[in-house]
Amino acid sequence: MSNLARKEPVLMNEEAVEAPPMPGTAGAAPVLPIDRETLAVMKPVPRITIHAFCEQPGTGSAIQRAGEDRRLAKTHLTVHMGGIAAAIDYYQQTATPNLIMVETRAVGAELFNQLGALAEVCDAGTKVVVIGQANDVSLYREMMRQGVNEYLVAPLHPMGIIEAVSRLYISPDAPPIGRTIAFMGAKGGTGSSTIAHNVGWCISTGMDEDVIITDLDLPFGTAGLDFNQDPAQGIADALTAPERLDDVLLDRLLVKCSERLSLFAAPAVLDRDFEMDGDSCETVLDIVRQGVPCVVVDLPNVWAPWTKKVLLSADEIVITATPDLASLRNAKNMLDLTRQLRQNDNPAHIVLNQVGMPKRPEIPVKDFAEAVGAEPTLVLPFNPGLFGTASNNGQMVEELDPKGRTTEGFRFLASQLCGREARAPKPARSSLFSFLSRKG
């Protein structure tokens, strides 16, 4: 070890997602804004152990909030108070973890004396992040010369902490990983799978992105039917032995539906028992997203530990609901949960489907939005002829009606999920459904 540590939704339209102000000392550096592009490519941190030793409660709180983020879900984080002195005392008898974060108010010779003492108890390979009060370039350079891996200026924001840890453990030369978009219905029969498949198709055709649609409804999945495919193998084979899945096996299990869209189909059989678990799903999806820029995850309307884990770990979430009381209740519960557990991510998108069904009493869009606390990103009218024909033919809506209003809606949702405009043959002149900006 050398010295110390050589051992039109709102967020989608903004150029940067700026951290809210946090209380701090006068003259402290402004909180670093995290732009949308950085959020999109930020990878999950591998399984490491992190110990933090803080002097101020606000710093400990920010680090604890960072540890609750999905990008640090694999790490084991412990927060202590007492700063560098407490860290030195703690590691007199204990091996140091992969990463130590220490906060100090000391400056000058006192600071470097503390760091020298910490170096004496650090194991080789341990990385150190120092949190200080001075926003000083010369201090930063001296820190780096002394072997500190990163220097952060308080007050901290969780996303700044996550980004700093990511830089330490994820090589900038590593290939990018694809974004995951999870679709789930607020209840059965909302049309979530149909919307997931059509949006995935629009991303592949309108944005020239490679897309893999993964159907996780193993006994009743409809992706194969919707794309007129009947694969002999699929995602069930991967989930049975996720440790065997590699690029070669993945290519064999995928079904190519178009030049840019492939399908990871469900078996849709009832003579097998499927035991699903979150770790297997996570392993399979991690491998899938290494090969394409976009992975559409079609989740069944089953609330289980594995569906919750997959949903909350996705980059974007789309909840499909119908304008009735059960959908409203369930959509609100799902939105509340995602707001609570995904504070550093874009809010979940709501798609209100089958609006205007004849003779069916329904909740008005305005009342639905007010009750769930979010405007729908997309409101789709009841159109059984178009969707029924597409389903029976094994086609997507864009293939049947490339210039229609429903296709325009799918392209709009695709653009919101990917943060850029989708190509369309010709802009529609009007729309029977609402494109409503959600309040973040």
C-alpha cells in the first residue's frame, strides 16, 4: 500500500437531475448535479463491504440513503460516528473492508497526521474516501499523492456518493450495460404485456436500438403469441441454471423477431412447476443487459419477493392500470412503494388503458390522477378491433396501423422511457388520447 489507500415527464425533459439543497457550512461546494446521461449508464456496484465513519449526522444520513439505492444493493454498508479517530481505534483489532469512508474537519498537518495513522491500520487493497469541508484543489492533489482514492466535499447528496463509489469499482473501459424497463399491471387484464411488447417494438424500429423482451410470466406468458413465435427453449431454461448462462447459450435461447428485436420467451406450459427467486432473475437479467442497450421486462401480476426485486431494480418502471377502483388502489400502492424505495430514480410511469369502454362505469382520468398523485404518461382509448386483430395475427400495432393514433401513443411512451424522440413515418395531426406531463 502506498501511503494510505493503495491498499413530457418532468425528469425526462430536464438536462440535469439536480440534487436538492442540503444544509452545510458556508462556502461549501455546491452539490454536484447528476445529469440524465450519467444516471442512465451508472452501473450497480459489485458485492463489496463499505464502512463509513462520520462526524456529522447529516453525512451519515446521506451515506445511509445512498446505501438504500438499488445501485448499491449488493454492497454491505455500515455507518459509524466518530470520524477518523473512531476508524483508527476500530481497525486496531479488526481487518479493514473493501472501502472506508471517513469524515474529518481537520485541515493541514493535523489532517495528514490523521491519515498517516489510518494508513498504519489499513490492509493492502483497502480503498479510502475522505469527506472534508474544504473545497481546495491543492488539498485534493495532495490527498491523491498521499494515496487517498477519492475526496468529497460536504454536504453530500446520495447520488454523488453512489457516483464516487461507482468510479472506484467500475472500470470506465467496461462495456456499457443496457437499461431495463419493467412493465407490470396494477391488476390482471390491464393490458400490461401488450403495451410492453408494443413499446419494445417501437424502441427497436423507431430508435434503431437492439431490444430483448423478456417474458417472466412462465406459465401464462403471451410474448410468443404476440410475436407469432413458438420457441422450443426460452427463459425458463436460463432461470433453471443461471450459472450456466453465457453469450453462446443466450444466443441459442433467444428468438429473433426482427433485425433489432429478440424474444426471451416463456414456455407457457402447466405441466412444470416453476420456482422463481430474485437472485436467479437478477443473474439472468444482468447477462441479458450486457448484450443490448434495452431490455423490456414483462412481469406477471403476481406480488412476490422476486417480482418486487425485479421491479424495484429496473431503470424505468411502467405501471398499466384501467380506470376502475381496484386498479386505482393497486396503482397507488405501487407508486407509493416505488417513491419510497427509489428516491434517486425517475418516478414510475402510469399508463391508463382501455379508457372509454362502452357501458362500463369508470373513474375519470382527472380523478384517477389526483387519487394516485401522478398524471398518467399515456392514456389509451378502448380499441378492441385494433388490438384484437393485432393479437390474432401475431403482429404489433405499428405493423397494422403505422400512422395511427395508438401507434403514435406507443412511440410517445417509448421516447419518454428512452429520453429521446422516436422516428415516425408521419406525425399524427391530432390525438384522441392525452399525453399528460407527470409532476415529479
